[in-house]
Amino acid sequence: MSKKVKVVAVSGGLQRPSRTLTLVEALIDALGERASIETRLIELGEVGPKLAGVLYPNQLPAEVRKDIAAIESADFLIVASPVYRASFTGLFKHLFDFVDHNALNDVPVLLAATGGSDRHALVIDHQLRPLFSFFQAQTLPIGVYGAEADFENYRVSSPALKARISLAADRAAPFLAPRATAARPQLVAA
């Protein structure tokens, strides 16, 4: 029996219901149709209040430390954020401020975002991709953006968005594999 791929999904939405969460769940479902995965969903709406005022990792509550550890040990990440003032939210960034800067080296990341209109679609390339490039993660060339018009009652209703989700899952499928622990380089102090 092959080992399940550990997929960690971070939904940057701050409330429920959330179009961002809906998009993340649709991506999880699509990946699950293509590979044997084990998922952990981290919702910023639940984690965010526990991050407020935290400046140092030793101040993080135990449950948030577990979320950070899950992100750092993922075989594959799905990361999605709503667009707020042309970027991801501050709490979204604050969560990733606690992720070790070497932990995501070469980890495949599927980026996604939601916003009020199509004019925000470039947030994936201009905001999310640079953040994960800093981590030296392997961001997939494809991203998934959903505008408000793509959803009805917090469900994906647009055939175009459904097609983008399916295409992203197809393109992600070759990257759905357990991460070799040896693949994580260890830095040596000089």
C-alpha cells in the first residue's frame, strides 16, 4: 500500500461562509480524485485570533504551533487568500511569518485567491508567488483565481472556474508524492 500524500491547505478567509474556503475545498476534492491524499485544513478565521499580538514563536499557543508544524512538514501545500487592498491579508502573512524559512524548500505549492472582480487575479503572481519564492517553495506555474461572480451561495457555480480547478488538479497531479526527508537541505553554520 502506498503512503498517502500529506496535503496541507491554508484558507486565508477570515469568516464563514467564505468563497476562499469553498475554493480550497474544491481544490482538495479535485486533488483527492487524482491521488491518495491525507489533508489538513487550516482556516485563518480560526487561527487568526490566536495570532493577534504574538511577536515571537514561543508566544504561540500549542494548537497554532501544531498548524505551523503541519505546514512545515507538508508534502504539498494549497494556499489561498482573499484579496484585500490588492494583496493577501495581514493575518495571512503573519501566519507565514512563523514558518521556518528553510522548511518549505522545494515543496510544491498550488496558489489560489478570491476577489470581488477579475481585476484582482494578478494577486497570485504579484503577491503570493513572491512570498513562496522567499521560502524557496516550488510554486506551480498554474494558479486558481475565483471572482465573486464565479460563486453562488458560497458554491462554485461558474463552469470556467470549475474548469480551472480541474486543470490545476491535473497539472498538480505529478507533484503529489510524499516528500523525502533527505530532500530537505540542512544549513551548516560557517
